[in-house]
Amino acid sequence: MKENTDDSGLGAIVQTVARWLAGLILTYGVYVILHGHLTPGGAFEGGVIVAGAFILLTLASGQSPGTGQFRRRAAVAFNSAGILLFLALAWAGMGGIGGVFFQNFVGTPEAARFTLLSGGTIPVSNIALGLLVASSLFLVFAVLAAFQFAAGRGERQGDEQ
């Protein structure tokens, strides 16, 4: 049986459905990240869901077209931005003398309780960690896919000789 050696991905129907689903999955992941301080879930769970949307696109469209949606270079930039934003928030908590590392320094009025803006710095830290988790998980997937692609290519070249 001949193995599919092109990098064109799956069929047109699967690619179309994956593009439709990826938008819904991405929207749900962003929802989980933004509402993490109010509901179960948060940065890690939302980041995994967001990464899953890009992984689905990559699997459906093949390595080259899929990485066009979320390039590895962009994933590295988002990874760095996420960790730097998180550390900046943590250090900002130490702003005053005797401050505490990662202190929630933004006050919340009583009327804003249990709303999206009620968490002070926690929603911003959820966004930072969501970026970090999503980009890190996508980078792990991209590296593993590259190893698999290289291993499969080496086996095919060995069979040809």
C-alpha cells in the first residue's frame, strides 16, 4: 500500500469543516480565559482549547498551510509576551514598600462584583497565562510534528536506496 507523501493535508470537506470548527473552538477558548476568575476553568484550560483550534487547522490542512495560520515565529513571540506580561504583573504588586509579589493591586468596587471586570489584575494574568499555554502547547505540537515528518522522510529515503 502506497503511503501519502504529499503535504496537502486532508480532503476539502474536512478542511472546510475544520475551519468552521476552529473559529468556534477559538471563541470558546477565549471565553474560558476571560471568565476564568468567575467560573471553573481559566488560563490553562482556555489556553489548551485555543491551542487545540490551531492544532486542528494544522492537522486538517497539512503542515505548510496549517502553520500559515499560526506560525512558529508568532508562537514564540506570544510565548515570550505571555510570560513577560505575567512577570510584569507579579512585580507590579511589589510597587510599594512592603508590597507582596503578585499582589492584586487593582481595587474592585462593590457594584462590579461578579462581573467580567471584578478581578483586578487576575483577568490580565489569565490572558497572559492563556497566551503562554496556547503558544507553548502549539510549539510542542509543531516540534513533534517536525520530528515525525523528518523521521518519515528519512525512512522513505532509506527505502529508495
